[in-house]
Amino acid sequence: MRKRRMSMNVEPTLEVIKAAIIAAISDFGKPDSSLQYIRDAIWKVVKDSDYRTWTSREGNVLRVEFTHCAQKQIDSELVIPDLVINL
């Protein structure tokens, strides 16, 4: 008797999304100073999730705010210091 595996499409947690964003930005090495370049990398990570992001740069710090589609308020934020990404 063969067992069947059921694949379930599980929504990634916010922590998984944050880690993927850091990896996506870091994978490109040293990106140019274009915020749009960074937003494109982040969009590729969150496009299939229930989260939307707002990205801003304050000096050498990148700030990503997460809002769940079903809510109107900011759910969480990710602050990436210049040690992780050199802008």
C-alpha cells in the first residue's frame, strides 16, 4: 500500500519573509543606491504572501514596514542596518 503525501500551501510566517528579504538583498552583493532596486528585490519575496510592504531609507538604514492585507495597521517592521546592506 502506497502512502500519498498531501501538499499544503502554507502561508510563510513574517519571520520567514524577513529572513528571505535580508537574503534577497544580500545575495546581490553591494547594490546601487537605488531604492527602487531594493523595493524590487523585496517585492519578489512578498508578492505571493498576505503582506504588503512600505520601504524607506533613513541615512544608511533601510526600514521595511509590513502590513497584513486584512488589517489597516502596521503589523511589524524590519530595520536593516548598514552592516547588512551597504547603501
